[in-house]
Amino acid sequence: MLISILLPVYNEKSVYLTACLNSIIDQSYDNWECIIVIEGDSREPLEVAHSFSEKDHRFKIIRPKKRLGLVRSLNLGLKSCSGELVARIDSDDF
């Protein structure tokens, strides 16, 4: 069963986002996709997310053209989820 992990990001520090994404990779269950919705003006989160998505196709990045806020970002990401179940994580969780 595919599990979608929905991760909204707004100007998160690279150290926290890196720890978060590594914690997803380190899980024992490996049939997942991670939908990362990145907002904000900081380039750090985008660079971190791109480095992970280049190495692992399960990371998918969505970058809205304008600021949506948390709820609309989650709704946008939810539309891109393919899994039977959706798990929600914050960018500073690991």
C-alpha cells in the first residue's frame, strides 16, 4: 500500500528540513511518496528539497506561484497525493 506523506514548508532552515527528510528515508516502510509544498522567499528549503528529489524519485516538489498559507498549501498538496493513506508531517519534525 502506497502512503503519501504531505509536507508543507515555509522558509524552514536547511538543517531542520534535512533532518526531517532523512527521518522519512530512515523509516522501515518504504512504499511511500513525499509531497513537499514549498512556499516563502528563502532558497534554502528549495535547494534541500531538490537535492533529495534528485537522489530519490519518491520526493515530489510543488512550488505555488503565490503565497497560499498553510491550509491552502495542504489542500494543493493533497490533490497531488497518490497514496491510499496520507500522513502529515511538519518540516521541523524528525
